Amino acid sequence: MTFAAVRAHRLYARRRGLFGKRRWWIVQRNYENLWPYADAWSALCTLGSLPKQEAALNVLDAMRRGLKSYSGHPDVLEAGGVAGFESVVTPPLGSGGDRYYDDNAWLGLALVRHYELTGDPELLLLARRVFSFVRSGWSDDETWASPGGIRWKEPATNRSRNTCVNGPASELAARLHEKTGEPTYLEWAARIYDWTRKALSQPEGLYADQITPEGNRNGMIWSYNQGTMIGAGVLLHRLIGDSSYLRDSLETASTYLDDRGASELLTQDPAFNAVFFRNLLLLDKEQSSDLYRSKAIAYGSAMWEQKRRRHGLFAGNGSPLNNAAAMIQLYALLAGAEPHA
């Protein structure tokens, strides 16, 4: 029903393979930024994995075409080498924007999931190229507190290293190792995870938002940061067999769920919470707990009852697409879609 509402409200521009709210008084659209686009991609992969979801699969078919609009290079999909996409659609559809490493990490995870659905090797190749861009943000400045870590965005003058980059980057590297067997990806997955654990974990097992070169932390506890590190720990446990990764994930999940019920999660962006719950359900598949699924159900029910509007879309701080994509993904997971990073 939520996907139907997205289509009914014409948030999807089929001709371009893009999403954006139409400005009704003129023909133009305000196209969505890369992060909501990547979130929608991931959500449609989750929905499309369920039976009889041809409409979602049809939209997925067009999204690669739309992705070109986030690059100033029209042949970006056909070219080789590193592929990093801008945060805003480029001219003539938009102004273009900075290239964020976290935006591209989310995109890479969606590409791997899409590859699992179709087996199309071009999707896996593009995910590898995107990871090369994300990895290029690794800081080599040994004068910084907690040297290492992937910065938030280009250019190199940006000095913030955030969990929202490093968590999904570790997951992306782990997923690429799963699909290719290449040891370099596993090395990067562990390296990024270990840095984040050392630099940004709190004593109770939760993760702060960011750290500066001077060592100052922004201690804000966002749900998606906990989620990606839970998921990265699960993936590394599977790949390496080291139980300490699983213990880390269980500790983070337990602490976060003890402190935060559905009511508090309603104050965070639905897109943040969708990342948390999809990784929590990934942990549930590794080590089942009645608590994990019940918390996801409680949150989904609260959103449906309190935040869903008469037109079928959801209220929230994010864009209409990001809010809808989050709930599409969560409800698809609760309906039986395979949990994933």
C-alpha cells in the first residue's frame, strides 16, 4: 500500500527513472537527492524479493538509467574505474552537489542487493566501483586523533569521520567479499569496523555520531548508526568466524533496545529506523530473539497508526520519498523478505 501511495502521488518519474515531488504550478519537479534515491532502491529490492511484486521490479529496471543523473559524466555506467555519485542531480535537472561517502555507501549496498535479485554482473561491477570511491575517503593523516576512518564527504578539507559512513562502508566491503571472494574486501570490512569500534563506540556499546581530528566526539545516538554496526558485526562473524563480532552486535542491540522503545524511535527519521531494523532482523537470523521482531512490529504498528496520513504517505522529518521508502522496506521485511544489510 505504501508503494502504491508513492505511485499515486506521482513521486516517481518513470521517463527519467527518478523520484521527486512535482511542482504542480509548472511542469518541473524537485528531484530527490542521492540518499533518498538509494534508500528507495534498497526498499524496492526488498519489496521486489517477495512474490507478485512486478511493479516494484519494473521500477528497479529503470533506476540505473536514473542514476546517471547524479553524475556529471553521462557515460559513468559504461566507463571503468572509480564511480562516485553527487548528492544532487546534475545539470540540466539540478545543480549537482558534493560527493558524500555515506550516500555512496548506501547506494553500493542497494546495488549488491539488486545484484542478488537479478544476477546481473553489471550491478556487481558498479557496486565495486562505488566502493572504490568510498574507500578513497579513508584518512591517512597520522596527526589526527584515532588516525584512519572514512571521512564524511569530499573534498579532503572535510575532516569529520562519522559512523554513518564507516558502518555501511564496512557492510559494503563485507557484502562484496561474499559475492567475489576477494580477500581485500574482507580486509577492508574488518579494518573499517575495527576503527569505528575503537574511535566511536561508547562504554555501553552504542556508537557516537562523529569524531574530529582533535578527538572531540558528537555523542548523538542515531538509530541507523547502531544498525549498521550491528549488521557489520553479523557479517564479519559469518565471514571470519570470530564470535567477538557477534558479541559486539548483541551488546549494541540489547543496550539500544533496553533504552529506547517505539515511542522514542518515532522521534527519529523513518529512514534511520529502517536501517536499524533491517540490520536488527539480520542479527535475529543469526541469533534469534523474540524481542527483535516484536520491537520491529511495534514500531511498524505505531508508524501506521500515528504517522500515516490519509493519502498513504508518512509524516516525518525526511523527504516524502525517504519516509515512504523506509516503511516499504520495514513492512516487506515483516512480510517475509530476506533480512539484509
